[in-house]
Amino acid sequence: MKKEKFPTNTSLLLFFLRGSKKFFILAIFFAALVSVLDLINPRIIGFTIDSVLGTEKSNLPAFALKIVNSLGDASLSGAAWLKENLFAVALVIIGVAVLSMLCRFFFRLNNVTGAETLVRRMRDTLFGHILKLPYKWHGENHTGDIIQRCTSDVEMIKMFLSEHLTSLLRIIVLIALAIFFMTSIHPLLTLVSAAFIPVIVSYSVVFHKKIGLQFRKADEQEGVVSSIAQENLTGVRVVRAFGREQYERERFETKNEEYTNLWTRLMNLFAAFFSVSDFFSYVQLITVMVYGVYLSVHGQITAGEYIAFISYNNMLTYPVRRLGRVIANMSRAGVSLDRLRYIMNSEEEKDREDAGEPDMHQDIVFDNVSYTYESSNVEVLHNIDLTIKAGTTVGILGGTGSGKSTLMYLLDRMYELPEENGRITIGGVDIADIKADHLRKNIGMVLQEPYLFSRTLSENIRIAARDKDMDEVRRAARIAALDDTIDRFGKGYDTFVGERGVTLSGGQKQRTAVAQMLIRRPPVMVFDDSLSAVDAETDAKIRAALKENIQGSTVIIIGQRITTLMNADNIVVMDKGRIAEQGTHEELLAAGGIYRKIYDLQTQQSEVSEE
Ligand SMILES: Nc1ncnc2c1ncn2[C@@H]1O[C@H](COP(=O)(O)OP(=O)(O)OP(=O)(O)O)[C@@H](O)[C@H]1O
Ligand SMILES: [Mg+2]
């Protein structure tokens, strides 16, 4: 097996963390500081009650006692001085609170900066990577799923780092310190209090693990609901045209109800969980209080110590419960990382190391090419031998599904041709040895189903040639017989093309795609059924204009209409993945094969329609 780029989740996480790690480290540092500061005040209050107001021996650490003792003068001990000046205690408590606030602020600041930096890097990296993945990969993976991975899973990982991981460390520091302070007050009481922690944490972990499964179900259902919505919005024309609103609405409502039920069930589970864990917490609190009062009454701890102890105990209640959730959620982040790792480990399209950039004004040769799509197992091209002479125009005619588009995908390396399936060469160089970028820049393809972006017309025409000026845009539009149409639009070339070009007619879209390629004038031009939605007259007009403007280029025109192809230097007739015949228009007519049959059929049809 090939070595994966990111063999573990940790390696991927560290890769994503580049640039944001320092923020998270600072955030964790400040979070720990907050925990420490929060734990100081109960200590001060306990001391004040016992040693300042009462007469107990102080239990403050030595350095703190030194400070206190330095407060008084010869006539007054430190504690006595404090009793006279209680405001000083208040000031210290406020001081600690202010410090704690500042630390909280720096914690948040770093945490948020870290989280956003991380998310941005993740999105940019994923998007860049996905764009470079082979065309084949995109065919095998659902767009909706990819998008969900890039949104929900990214969000999940952000939550893990900015909420769960920092919480985890903060809670651990808090528990450790609190237990330390509590032990210094009374070890046995601490043991009673701490004995509940494993119970509550394990209960919480078990619950959250279980609920994780429910969450996944809800997530999947959400995916179902949103894909119904998405499908209907993109296919709104079809929905209207077939009067399927009612049906689609009912389908949506059923799925939506299932989704709602899942959430209701989830919330019920949560309600049960909180009741039970509240109960545990109360039992713990009552036990600690009763035992603490007993100890206090029997003089084993002071009143101040008792109050401090109860404060620590309360401080722990919430974090301990949260700990279970954090631990359980960490496994969800693991699932998300797995899902992103799948994308990041998919290999980007790469050129061979010695790939070159040869001149493309040369003969294109298909040498014994056979092809089977990986997903289907049916061979769609069988032993194709075809030479396309540089600078000539070749027409490819063939029934639907005969493999015409596949042939062009292979030429453009949208799908890689396995070595044992023959060779495609340009000027004698195997296309596998040509840089993909160079190949595609030089082979202009007007795809069978043109895709337009939701930008203006001129931007769309310029999409692959952004350095071209308006004059060239106009020239390309003129050859594609698009200029008249554009002039009729209110905003001309600045007309906004709706999502996927919905504001254009089929023929207008096709002609925009033709203009897209003509502006680049690449050495090889492929028109895959590009004028099928254009009327015969416009078709002829475009062909005439093309003829004048494609000098020097090798042109491949795929079509179903004989008139589109009949002027080509060579016409190839494809039938079920094989080349059935080839020659010039006259030769093929004389041969009396498939071409002749199609010709007769189409001329009869046009005679009928003319009558
Ligand atoms: N991505 C794919 N995965 C699996 N099979 C495919 C894929 N694309 C096309 N095919 C199959 O390959 C065969 C040839 O398809 P191709 O698109 O090359 O035909 P075509 O000659 O261009 O047809 P048309 O004139 O309708 O465009 C068809 O049987 C089709 O079902
Ligand atoms: Mg096709």
C-alpha cells in the first residue's frame, strides 16, 4: 500500500495547527491561571474568618503569612491590623478577581484568535487540495458530502481544540489544585468528596458516548433534509414543470418530521441525564456538608476551613460533569478528523517527474486505446486507432453512448489511461509525459454540458484567459455568434449570469462556452456536441466564422448532425465504442455505411420539415 500523507489523526491535527498553535498554548496557559486564581479567594475568606475575625492559628502558606505579618507594626500583629482594616482583605479579594478577569480575557482572546486562524487554514487547505484532486475523485464523491466535511467537520475540530481541549486541561488543573487545597484542610473529608468524582465522570462519559450515536443519526438526517432542499432548489424548474410541488413538499415534511423526532428524543435523553447527574451532585454535596459540619462541631476543622472547603467542593461540581462531556466529545472530534483525513490523503493530480511541455501543434494519435470506467466494469472504448493530423479538422459522429466524450476526456487526461490500455500521443510524446497544466492549456474543450459561473458574461468568457481585454471578448463573442444576443441584453457584457447560467437559454450557454475557448485560441480545439442546442442557421454561421479564425489549430468537432461535420477533413464514425468507418464526406457517402444511412435519414427529415 502507498504511504499516506497523514497516517494518523494527530499528524493531520498538527499540520492544521501550524500558525495557530501558539494561540492555543497561550490560551491554555491563561486558562490554567484562571483556575489557580479562582482557587485563591476561598482560602483568603477562610483565613479571614478564622484568624482575623476569630482567633484560630493561621493555616496560610509561609510566604503569605510573612506578607500578612509585615502589615502590622510593633504594637499590632498582622492579623490584628487586618481586623482593624478589613477593607484590605476586600481589596485583596477584588485584586484577585481583577487578575482573574484579565486572565479570562487573555484566555478568550487567544482562544478565539487561535480557533479562527485554525479554521481559516483548514478551509483554505481543504479547498485548495480538493480543487487539485483528479476529476475521477470528484465523480466518486458526493458534493454534498464533501461540503459537509468542509463545514461541520471543520467546525467540530475547531470546537475540540478551542472548547474541549482547553476545558479538559483547565478542568484537570482545577481538580488537581482544588484537591490539593482540600487535602491541606482535611484529607479524609477530601476523600469523601473526591470519591464521587469517578462516579459522576464515568456516568457522564457513558451517557455522552451513547448520545454521540444519536447525534450522528441526527446529523445524517439533517444531511437528508438539506439534500432534499438543495435538490429541489437547484431543480426548481423541473419541480414546477412536472407539478411535483405537492409530492416534494410531502417528502420533505416526512423527512423533516423524522429529524425533529430525533432531536426531541435527544433532548429527552439530556433531560434525564441532567436530572440523574444533578442527583449525584446533591448527594455528594449533602454528604460533604454533613460530614464537614460533624468535623467542625468536633473541632477537627475550623469554621473558616469549613466554608473554604464547601466553596472548593462547589467549584468542582460543574467542571466534573463537564469533564465527562469533554471526554466523550473528543471521540467525535476523532471521527471528524478521520473524515478530513480521507480528503487530505486522497492524492492530488501529479505530473510525472520528467513531464515536459512539448509543442502541441502536432499530430494526435490514439494507439490501440481501450477504456473501462472504474465504477462500471463495462469496456466503453475498444481498440481505438486514430490519427488526427496537425492543423486539420476532424469530425466525430456517433450514437449516444458510443464513447465520443470519453475519448476526449482521455485526451485531456480528465481520466488517466492505464498503461496496458494503449497510448495517446501528441507529436510522438505520450500525454502521460506531458504536464497536465500544459496539456489542458493547449487543448481547449467546449464541454458537452457547459458550466457557467454566477458572474457577468464578460467574466465568464474570460474565465480561462483573464488577461484578455474587452476587444478580444467581443471578437470571441462575434465568432460564436453571441454578440447580437448580448447587445440585446440590457446590461450587455455586464449582464449577470445566474447560478449555473440559469438566465441564459441552452444555445446561449453553449455559445458562451464556445466564446470561452475562442478567446484563448489554443492549438487544439475540441467542440463536444457544442452546437446541439443552436439552430441550423446559427450553426452554419458559427462554422463559417470558425473556419476563418482557427487557422493552424487542430479542431475536433463532435456532433450528431451531419451538416455540422460534413466539411471536416476527416470524419470518424463511432459505433458502440469502436470506429466503424472514417473518411471525407464524399468517401463516406459513397461507401454506403452507417454514415450514408444517417445522412439519408437527416436529409429526409429536413425535407419533411421544409415542406
Ligand atoms: N463517469 C462515468 N462512469 C461510468 N460510465 C460512464 C461515465 N461516463 C460515461 N460513461 C459510460 O460510457 C459510455 C460512453 O459515454 P460517452 O459519454 O463517452 O458517450 P458519448 O458518445 O459522448 O454520448 P453522447 O453523444 O450522448 O454524449 C456510456 O455507456 C456511458 O454510460
Ligand atoms: Mg458525449
